[in-house]
Amino acid sequence: MHLPVLILMVSLLLAAEGFGGFFIGEGTWFWLLPVLVLLPPTCGVFIERIVIRRTIADASAGFVSSIRRATLRLRILQWFSVLCCVVSLIAFGWLEVIRAFTGDLILIDEVLAILPAMILMSLLWLVQWPLERLLQESLLMRRLDMGLPIHPIPSRWGYVLQRARTHMLLLLVPMLTILFVLESVELCAALAFDDQVLEDWAGVLRIMAALCALVLAPWVLMSAIGARPLQGGGLRDMIATTLKDADVRARNVMLWPTGGSMVNGAVIGLIPSMRYVLLTDELLERLPSGQIRAVVAHEAGHLRHRHLPWTILSLLALVGTIGVVLEWAIELMLPTLLEWSGDPVRMISCVRSARCHDRSHAHVCRFRMDLKAIRASGGCLRRTRSHRSWRRRRRFRRT
């Protein structure tokens, strides 16, 4: 489930950097197209609500294959929901539509942009909760026979919250924290310094803001997923010894509550003073001490071989590569799009030109300045990637 969330965040970053919104409507109903793209997965949720009743009846009768089909349907519908949201962001400018109403606010517009996908995935978990409850009730006697602890069966909304913490927040919280710090630093710098200083030190400010966000993200994530420190005892001493033998430092070892739904471990944080080792409750309950030690040694190996920095660099490279590919594709398709649309302003602009005087609609002015450049260059697309660049802000202030 982490891969769809990662794709959703990459599409959000690309849309925030100006790649997207090539088919935004015009007039009063300019917001209708991106909303219509989200209609098919919404219909899929209602259809799944009807189908799941038959699945529960078949599962109660002992047909295990119905449970596998329900799991497959859930994955397909969640992927479909995310991909529809990606199309809405990249092709139909869902982020730009939101900013036309809210303005370019700190983090709020980005959260609203991915909120439909998050709501659709949560609704699918909500619909499949009766089947999950049936499965957990059927496993109670087996857990008693194996001597395992019995977790209380969560309520409908408690199950949705548990799934969201496990499958969505683990990636969303760090990335949204980085976005929040970056936008906050840019806003404070724009208020405190003049345009020339901002243009000269823009790269340094972004790097410093990103580093600060990476330091804060683990602490924010621990609060978001409800992790708590592992209690002292022989198990914690064994984990601490394993980390010490691997010459790895961590601030704390955290118990990751999943309601017994996942066996996993993780390590979060680049700086030792803000680094946490995560172990799920089911892992600690099911595995013997030797296997737990092996899991901790595996996580320590990630730190010894510096996999976390490489993961961050790989994500940045992924975003940059997708952006370059999209730019090349747009350069190839732009003459056809201009010929098809007749007037590029009709294809891209989403509000009247009279709104450009308002600072909250600066992105519309950006699109129109790009269109002038397109016309002047005979259809060659050369767009500045960052929609919050200091040079564009200075240009807007002068207008």
C-alpha cells in the first residue's frame, strides 16, 4: 500500500512544481473536469459496498476464495482511486483549481489536493470492515491455542484510523512535514529580505529548510502513528545490546501499535539524537527472541550502510526524472495541443484576467506569462520548474 501513496506524493510534488493543469477548463465551471475524474472511483466504492455483502455471506459459509477476491478488489480499487487523483492533478490541474479558491497557502492547498484519494481509500477500508471483523473473530480461538495475546477488535472508525496510520501516514507525514517547513521558510524569507538577497540565497535556504524538516519529521511521525517507547526489561536490553554491537545509535526503541495486523520493523531518522527504531506489536508477540534480534540487526544494517540518505536521494531523483520526462513529452505534444485547442489561453487559464491583481492568484499570471513565452518561441516550451521561484515573485510584484 505504500507504493500508491508514494506515487500520489510524487504527482503532488510535480503539480506543485508547475507540471500539470494542461486541460483546465474556463469560466465559472472550470473546476468541473478534475472533479469528474474522481467520480469513477467514487462509484467503485458504492459498488464494493454492495458486493461485500455477498462476500461476507460466502466467507461465513466457508468459501475462502471469496476473501482472496475481496482483498484483490480492495487493492485494485485503491490503485484506481490513486491513479484517478494523479490524472486529476497532472492533466486537469486539481491543485491549481484548489488554489483558485484558497490561494497558495502553506501546506493547506497540498493537503486538499490529495484529500480525495485519502478519503476514497479510507472509505474502502470502511466498507470492508465487516469482513475484517469476521476474520478477526474467526482467528480468536487459534490465537488462544497458540498462547498469543488477544487484541480487542477495533470499531469501524477505529479500524479505518488504524489502517490509515499503518499504510498512509508512514509516508505522508514526513513528506508533508518537509513541504510545510520549506513553504514556511520561503514565506518568512520573502517578508524579511529583499528580492536580490532571496534570488542569491534561494538554494541555500531550501537546503537548510529541507535539513530542518528531516530532523523534525521522525518526531512528528512518532506522534502520528501512535508509537510509544518499549518498556524496559530483558527484551529491550537485548535490542540495545544488538544496536551497540552494530555500532548504531538511536534515541529510543518504539513499540508500533498495529492491533496485531502487521509483522514489521523500521528505522526512522538521519541524526542519532532524532532516530527511532520501530517494532510492531505483532512482531514482538509472535517471534522468538533470536528472530527479533535478527530483525533489529537487519535494521541496524540499513543504518550502517547509509540506506536512508540513499533512499531520500533516490526519491528526489525519481521526482526529477519524472519531471524531465513530462517536460520532454509536453515539448513533443505541444504543437498538436496548440492546434487542437486553437487558443492556448482557453486550454490553460482557469480564471478571468481581472483576478491577476490578487496575490492569491499569482499562479494564473504565471501560466499566462508562460503562454506568452510559448507564442513568442513558436511553440517551444521552456518553463521554469519551481512555481515559487524568487525571480517569478519579483516579476509578479512589479506587475
